[in-house]
Amino acid sequence: MNLTELNALPDRFLDMDAANLHKILPGPTLIHLPGRRQEPLFVSILLHGNEDTGLKAIQSVLRGYQNRELPRALSLFVGNVSAARLGLRRLDGQPDYNRVWPGGEDNSSVEQSIMHQVVESLRSRSPFASIDIHNNTGLNPHYACINRLDQHFFHLATLFSRIVVYFIRPTGVQSAAFATLCPSVTIECGKTDTPGSEEHAAEFINACLHLSDFPVHPIAKHDMDLFHTVVTVKVPENIEFGFGTNHLTLNFNENIDHFNFKELSPGTPFGHCQGNHLPILAIDEGGNDVSESYFMVKGNQIVLRRQSMPAMLTRDERVIRQDCLCYLMERIDPGTTPHQLK
């Protein structure tokens, strides 16, 4: 597998759905389109093959410029075409396309080499900003994620949503790789096919194409709700789990994804389990097991130990196995520095 690099849109690209992109793209593809301003906006889509809002949004934007010049050059990366063919996040045996970018733990896979080529190609073009477009599988509002506590990043993120999440784990993500080159953001557009998601993402892309620069003044505190991802919650591979069940080792609440972006008090139950051993893992930014600091078994219930706000809680068992159950966040002030978070 190699990176394909093009200087024009392939025929039929604007009308092709994600499942059929393999008919016109051989695999991961980087497409450069000229515009009035030379420093390109970089947009990545389909890093997860079952998240197609990014494709629909960029098609919508580009259809509007078929007979006129883009206000800014655009470099578009289309990621996991083979997984998109089957409507999957990734194929069995594939790495996650949003965990193999420079700065991550993967330094040897073919996919990591491709992402390195993408970054180096854009480095030579001095990108203006970077957008990575995703969907998620739980009930979540639209929100933006950043990897630097910086005013330009804040201004870019709040063009999409007042809800902004700062994180440094997981590593190997696109937004962190591009944060070394330009303001970068991941936008989370809710569940696939949610009404309004495609339009919201398209409006954001269009707004970024029209930006000439970023404001120099600090973002107003009342214009942004800023959160810091403190732990990733996972289910160990050897633990059987389900939702709204009673007979498995781990039984989450049936509607657990309703907790997303709600500030939960200590004692809030996540589910129940068999035995007294805590059957979930909470991993902090340093990769440390901090499960006992965030959860405990009380009776047969799994409850929170401290106030937290979940994001990306999902009931999709395949996604949980391939990635995680959720992230836990804490609200922070926009003036906070990374040093103060340690």
C-alpha cells in the first residue's frame, strides 16, 4: 500500500459515497487543489472508515466551487478507503488510522509511513490550518478537540463549537501531528447521518477557507467551555461486558451514553459487576493505571469516586474493543498552562 498524491479531484469524487470510494481511489489519497491564498487549509476525512460526515461535508463545499476559484488552497487527505468500503472503523489487522501519525507509538507500520509522508508534503506547503473530521457512536454534542492551549487554536476551535476539549492522549492523532505546523483541530460531528452534521461541518470548512489570519486577542472566557481529558476508560480484553444485562462479568447501564458531557457527581453508577474486583481500567495522560482513583465497586455497583464529565461514551462493543469506552474530562480555565495541569 502506498500514498497516492494528486493535483486534481478524481472524476466522480463529488458524487461518490464512502462505500464506493475504492472504485476511484486505490487507497489513502492526498489531493492538492489551488486557491487564491497559497497556504493551504488541510482537511482529513475517513481516518475511520465508518465516519462519513467529513466526506459529505467536503463534497458539499467543493460542489459550490466547481466553476470558481477556492478562496484558499485546499489539501484533502482521504484515509481508510478499504474500511469505508465495508462501513467499518478499521479492518481487523489494520492499525487505527488516527493513532499512527508522527508523535505516536507506532514507528514501523506501512500506515505510519504514509502519515509521515502526508505531514512532510504539507510541511513544504506551509499550511494555514488543519481540520480532522470525525463522527462518534454515542450521544454527544458537536465539539472541537485541540492539543495545544494556544489562542490561535482556541479561535479555530470555537469557529465550530463553544465546547472545546484539550487532550494529549491518545498519541499518534492527526491533530497533534499538525499542531507542530499550524493551528489544528479535530471536530466531532455526532453520530453518522445525524441531521445537520454535514451542513455544520461544511459551514466550518467554508469559514476556514475564507479566513485570512487568526485574531491576536485572547478568546473571551464566556465564548468557550474548555475541558481537559484526564483519563481514558477501557474494558480489559478478558472481561465480558454488555449493556442492560445481568449475567455478564460487567454490565453497563443500558443508556450510559446519556451521561456524555454531563458533569457527574461522586457516587454516580456506571453499571454493576460480579464480584468485588473493579473490571474497568482508567489510564491517565502519563499512561498510568488510575482506576482506583476514579472508580470503585460499592456493593455490586461500579460508581464514580470523583466529579467528572464523560465524553464519547458508546454502546458500540466493537468500538469499545478497538478503542475505548469513553474519556473523562475536567473543566479548566482558558488561561491554564500545560504545566499547571501536571
